[in-house]
Amino acid sequence: MDRFRIRGGRPLSGDITIGGAKNAALPLMAAGLLTAERLVLTNVPKLADIVTMRLLLEQHGVAVEPATNDGRTLSIGGPITNTEAPYDIVRKMRASILVLGPLVARTGEARVSLPGGCNIGARPVDLHLKGLEQMGATITLDGGYIAATAPHGLKGTTIVFPFPSVGATENLLMAAALADGQTVLANVAREPEITDLADCLVAMGARITGIGSDRLTIEGVKALHGATHPIIADRIETGSYACAAAITGGALHLRNGRLDHLGAVARTLREAGVEMIEENGGLTVRRLNGLHGIDFITEPYPGFPTDMQAQLMALMCVAEGASMITENIFEDRFGHAPELNRMGANIKVHGASAIVRGKPGGLSGAPVMASDLRASFGLVLAGLSAQGTTTVNRVYHLDRGYETAELKLAACGADIERVGG
Ligand code: UD1
């Protein structure tokens, strides 16, 4: 299993190109199941999760072909020959559940293994299933699989979400695009990745209003057609490298980074003493003076994203003063806290909250273990700022969501290398 060896204490400076958003690319690839024509996606990131989604689509019979030499444009299309999403693929990536809505909407049936994915709590899929049932699908669970059928097609209806789930919003939005009649999805999630999906569906011929709000109205159509769609830049990758500039006391230009998509992350970083300026097709990020402890709570967009919690926690470990971090989205997402404490941090977890007492004097290098994708980057950040050598084990988590992270960081002056075996 690969690990990163980091010798910390070097301020980063230079340019980092932010790739296409993983969490936009995955539902967009699933949207390829909605049409018999070709969906061409540009700005596709090269990540382990994208390979997993590609394998999943291919075993449904759909071709996923690189359309340019750099492999960042994928052309997706072809007849669906198999409607089962098998355990061996789905267990690697929870977002595999996103094929459920499109498969049922297009073919009237699907059998999808119950998902696994990141090790951050129970993560049920009840909202996805209830929504499809409300649209007329019959759903049964058997042998670890979700079996959904709608032999006469899905029917439009009104679905009120008890909680704005990102994945359930995407699944039901895709299903509603081909349903018979009008579907209203209320209290839905409105992350930029959902807007990106909705924009692509519209380009494919879907009729959607309310895009970007918490209420989507979809007039179902009989068929969708092909389209070409550029994937938005990854706001979590942007925020993660902004933290790298801040924690090392350096300055980075994040090409393609957007302040409007960062929302609460930009506000929180600024409050902590980080300057962020939109210029030259991206964001310039630098630490002004010292970092200050700040409190934040993870919430659905436009609130502070759970996917940035670990990175900000690493930053708070070296800030002046205390910080209270409350995790409202997932019940078990502080796996990085004990690892950061092994590097000299002072973090106490009380239920859904963590108190970080910052140490402006810094952390010290240690061997640590990544527990999930974003936690891994939190540990890398700690390693970049720490005195001495840090080894981050299990970077396969990080590879799911950060393309060549060690190369991007090394090009800006970090002393970081990937060690195999
Ligand atoms: C997506 C993101 C993930 C991010 C998360 C929250 C992708 C591929 N993944 O995950 O990176 O951390 O949004 O921003 O885009 N829930 C239920 N029942 C459901 C669905 C969800 O109870 O049917 C709960 C979950 O357990 C969790 C919360 O709702 O506590 C949020 O989950 P959700 O928004 O669905 O996250 P994902 O789509 O899985």
C-alpha cells in the first residue's frame, strides 16, 4: 500500500491547476445512462473513483471512451445490456448508487448492490429508495441488493426531502427527467455539483426549472439526446490547496478556483487570517499574519462542507486560540483527530463536536494513518507544516479524490514523495 513521506516546514509557492470536480463527474457519468446517444464530458479528472464509475457503466454495456489524447474528455453511450450493478464494483464506491435512478428510468428495472464507500458512518440510501417508490417503482431488498422495477415507467409526483441529501437529489433528478409528467423535488440539496448535473441534463433536452434552488420542478420527456458538457472545477480540491498555502505560510495561485463555489469555506478561511483574491482565472491564496482559531459547523451547501472539515481541523491545530468544530452531516467523521494528536495536536472530541486548542508553535512529524479521503488530505496538510518527517499511510483513500496530489505539492516546493509497498 502506497504512503507519502513528507518533510515539513517549507512554505509553498507557485501555481496549482484545479481539476474537474469528482463529485460532479460521477453523477454526470451516470447521466450517460439516460440516453442512447453520446454524452461527451470534458475536464474529467483522472481519479480512482472515475475509473470505478467507468467500469460500472461498461458492465452495463455502455461504452466509455476517451475522446482526446489527454484522457480528460470521455464519450459515453450505447445500449444498456445489463441492469445489475454488482457488489464487487459498488462496494468500492458509494456513488455507484447513482446508476439506480437512471437505470430504472430508462429500462424500467435495476438491481444495485447496497453501497459501501468511505468509512464515515452508516450512510443509508433510504431517501433514494423512498423517492423512487413515490415515483411508482417497486423496490425490494434481497441478498444485499436493491431490486427496483417500474415496467410501465416512472410517474411524476411531489417529493419533499426530510434532509437535503446530495446523492438522493441527483438520483431522483435524473429519474424525473424521463418520468411521465411533472415531478417536484422540494427541500433538495443545492451543491454546485447538482447545478452542474442539472445544466447538463438541460443540454440533453431535460425540462428543469428552479436550478440552483432547493426546489426543482421537472417536466418529464420521452427521451434525452446527446450533449457535450464541461465539468466544473473541484471546489473541495480548491479549498484543500488553499489550506496548504495557509498552513505552510506560503502563497499559491489555484488556477480555475472559484470563490462563488467555495462559499462558507472562503468566509471561514478569511476569518482565520487567510487572504483569497480572485484573479488571473483562479484564486490567489496567502496567509496574512498568524492564523486564528475559529468555530464552524458543517452543513448542506451553501454552509460549510463536511468534505473540508478535516483540512480546516488540521489548520486549526496550528492556529492561535481555540476552535470548536461541529460535524452535522456524518456521525463518524473525526477519524483524523487521534492521528493529528499523534503529531502533537490538542484535539478533544465530544460527540459531534471537537475542541481544537491551537499550537502556533507547530506540530511534529509522525507516522499516521488515513481513515478516509478528506481525512488523508488533512494529515498531508499537518505533515507539510510539521517539524520533521511525517508518513501518511493508506494514501489509496486520497487517490480516490486528489489527482497527483504529491506532484502538485512538490512542484510548489513541498518535500513530499510517494513510497510504494
Ligand atoms: C455526497 C458527496 C460527499 C459529501 C456528501 C455531503 C458525492 C459523490 N459524494 O455524498 O463527498 O461528503 O455529499 O456533502 O457527491 N442520508 C440518509 N439517507 C439517504 C441519503 C443520505 O440518511 O438516503 C444521510 C447520510 O447518511 C448523511 C447525510 O444524509 O448523514 C448526507 O448524505 P448525502 O448528502 O446523501 O451524501 P452523499 O450523496 O452520500
